[in-house]
Amino acid sequence: MTTTLITGANKGLGRETARRLLQLGHTVYLGCRDLERGKRAAAELGGVPVTIDVTSDASVTAAAARISEQAGRLDVLINNAAVPGGFLPAAHTTAADMLAVYDTNVAAMSLAAATAAVLLRGRPAVSAASAIPAPATAPPAR
Ligand SMILES: NC(=O)c1ccc[n+]([C@@H]2O[C@H](COP(=O)([O-])OP(=O)(O)OC[C@H]3O[C@@H](n4cnc5c(N)ncnc54)[C@H](OP(=O)(O)O)[C@@H]3O)[C@@H](O)[C@H]2O)c1
């Protein structure tokens, strides 16, 4: 039995990945930052909801501890939770906008992977984010 944690599994690509892996027989931990949303997804798909906000050390550590207690290991981490940013034109994008995306999509993903590494013991981790915002408008012609 393959045990898989998907962060941000309550909607979007994470949810669809969960649905497909559950069909293949994985035990799927549905990572969600809002437990109610995770419970709703689990009621529809199956799987085990687990609270995980990837920007919080405490939340990531608690999720890893829960999976460790229940499953004893993790076979696959799908590091999917991310934010797309505001898709603002470059002229309206601030450093704070960029850093908010970086915090979740880079720093937090690294935290989740580092924490899960103890449970994974060399098994695969997949990171899905590629949402670092690009300028939504072309630069002016010269
Ligand atoms: N959609 C695309 O076309 C596309 C293309 C390339 C790559 N990707 C990548 O694929 C992944 C999923 O994309 P998507 O379109 O399915 O995104 P989505 O529909 O916006 O779903 C994102 C998920 O991440 C969760 N999330 C956001 N911040 C979080 C945090 N701090 N801690 C825990 N969970 C958090 C969201 O939870 P809430 O429901 O609580 O907000 C939601 O469950 C992302 O990594 C994205 O960069 C997507």
C-alpha cells in the first residue's frame, strides 16, 4: 500500500491528483489548510484529511507527526500547495507581492519537503509549483 501526502488537496490539481491516486489504491492524506474544506473533499473522494499550512513550521511538523503516528512512513509527497499571485502588470507588482508568492511557493515547499524527508527516507517528493508570477502585459515596444 502506497501512502501519499498531497498538500493543497482540497481543490484544483491537488484534488484531482488525490482522486486518481485513491482510484489506484493509494492511502492518500489530503493536506488542507482549512480542515473543513479537507473534510468535505474526503467525504467526496475518500482519503484522510490532515491540516497543513505549508507556511507554518508548527503546522507542517504537526502534520508529519500525525502521519508518522498513523502510517509510520510516507512513500510519496506531492508538494502541490501554492498561490498564483496577483498576475498584476509588472508596473503594478511590488516586492511584497513577489515575496508573498516566494514565501509559499519556494520557501514553504522547501519546508514541507525537508520535514517530510524524515518520513520519506529517500522515497519520491514531487513539487508542482511553477506559479512565480510573470508580467501579465508585454513590455512596451521600443
Ligand atoms: N493550474 C495550472 O494551470 C498550473 C500550471 C502549472 C503549475 N501549477 C501548479 O500546480 C499546483 C496546483 O495548482 P492549482 O491550479 O490546482 O491551484 P489552486 O486550485 O489554487 O489550489 C491550490 C491549493 O493550494 C492550497 N494552498 C495555498 N496556500 C496554501 C498554504 N499556505 N498551505 C497549504 N495549502 C495551501 C489551496 O488551499 P485553499 O483552498 O485553502 O486556498 C488549494 O488547496 C500549484 O503548485 C501550481 O503552481 C498549476
